[in-house]
Amino acid sequence: MKHFKPITTILAALLISGAAIFYSCSKQETQIQSNGTEPVQMTQADIDFLNQLVHFKDKMEYQCEHPGYKSGEAMSVDSAVYLMEALFNYTYGYPEKTYNMTKADTCSIYLQLDINGKVTLNEVNLKYRELTETVRTLYYNSGFENKGLILTSIEMGTVASGELELEVYAVTGNVGNSWNVTYPFGEGDDWWYGFDDGRCDGIPGSDTTDAAELIQNNISISYILPPPPSGYQYVYLPDTPITLEGNEYHNPDSSYPDDNYTDYLMYYAISEADSLLTDEVKCLEHEEMNFYVQGGMEIITNRLYETYNKPSNWLFLSCDYYDITESDDDENTIVRHEATFNFAFRHLTPLPEDPRSTL
């Protein structure tokens, strides 16, 4: 018999108010009137971000209009990756839409470095186009009918033969009615922890989803991003993804020794606590499913903010849960969820004169 141990911590999504910006400003904070409403606060960081982005965008457009032009300009790899990522999300990202399902994909592109370890503007332009085509392919192969690109993150990998690997992480969502409920799973809504094994009362392997994917989707779509003021858009610049291994945040209502039942805010079970790791442990009943959705919301709205001490414009965008089976140094078998949490730094920018682009 399982004995449910709920989280008593208050779970609430953080809604952080936005800031509007001009292209230039001499004050640290300025106010503007928007359609006769209350003045909108804008920070110097937003202003600096937009100025840098517009300057880069103009250069890229000039390159596209004059393909034979060789500027000879080179920039640091850090700047190139930062600006490519920022411009791509500014142009194609729609994280503020309402989604009822998400899907993450990864791929790689390679950036050619010069003899000084920098990258030319011409190379950046070529790789930006390649990035667009690569993410477009992932986007259209997502399987969603009414698609929206939530975010695209670029991480620097290794250098080999003068080429830097750029690891691209793209999250696509299915646009549709969402929900924001504390307990989305009802009586009998019980799921195997992983391997797309489906419901616990079905035949393992006969389904295309599992507890990890359902928990992931309920967390991602329950966190609603605040809309920007009229005439503006939020641009989200992805931070380095955060990966948690399942047993990093203990359930405050669970006491040691652990018994493999809601001991952590994410699913984690070890043979040391239950030598058999029975089907009862590997099947997450509806109360456990709800617990781990709440646990994920607690992680994204409280625990990670406490751990990383980020600024107020750091917001959650999406997460990716998956199942892991492994052994520790003492030869204990461990079954658990592991998750990547995607946060981004938010900047408010005026809507461009031209309509926003879609892939």
C-alpha cells in the first residue's frame, strides 16, 4: 500500500511584470505612455539589448542583399553565438502563445573559425541561414498541426579542425487550449514511469507516451507567460539549460530513510530502499502523477530561483523529462526521471514595422 506524502509548499507560477524600451535612452529607467494606459517601465539592459540586436540585424540584412560583399569583419565566438541566438528568437520565437503540448529536438551545425579563433561576419551569415533551414526542418517534422516555435537555444561544443560545433536545441509547441490546474490526473489515470509503456493497466510498450512525457507537458503548459503591453513583444534569450537527475530536491514532507514513494520532487527509486523495485514502484498512480506535476512547478517557480539567484527577468520557458535506468557504485539499481529545464532572460522590445515572421 502506498502512503501519499503531498507537498505542502505553496505552488504558484511566478508572473513577473515586463519592461518596455526605446532604441536609446540616457536614464537608467524611463517611462512611456502606451495607448493611454499606465506608464511602462523600461530598463537600460533592455535598451542595450535592442540596440545591439538591431545593429547586428542590419549587418545581416546587408549581407543577404549583397552576397558578394566581404566585410572582413570578425567577431568573438561568444558574441557570434549570442547574437545568432538572440536574433533567431526575436524573429521566429512565439513563447507567449498558449500550447497544449511541446516537443524538443536537437541537432548540430558547425562554425568555421579563422586563424585567430574568431569568426567572420560572412561565416556568421551563412550559418545563420543554415540554422534557419535546420530548425525549420525540425519544426515542420514535429507532428503538430498548429505549430509555434517556443525557443531555440545554441550551446557551444568542441572545436575540431578549426570548426566549432554548435549544439542547437529547439522546442516546438502545439497551439491550443491549455489548462492550469493543480491536479490534472484523476482516479485510474496511472502510468508507467518511462519507456513509452503507457498506462499501468495496459500492455507495456503498446502506447506512445508515459509518465515522464505527461508530467513534462503538464508542467510546460501550466506555466503561463505574461503577455507584453500593446505594441511590444517580449524577446526571450535562452540561458544555459539546467539538468536535474531526480534526487536533487527532497520532498519536505518525506523523512529519511526513503521508501521510493514521493521522496523527491521528481521521480526517483533505488533498490536499496526496495530491493525488488516492483511494478508498484514503477507505476505512478494518479496521486503520484499529480505530485510530480506539483513538484515540477515547485522546482521552476521556487527552488531553481533560490539555487541560482538569477535576476527578475529570468523566466521558465519549457522542460524535457525522460526516463533513466542505471546502477550506482554499490550496484544498486536506480530508476528515475531526469529533466532539462529551459529558462531565458526576457527583454521587451517594440514590435517591428514588418509583420513578425514564422518558420
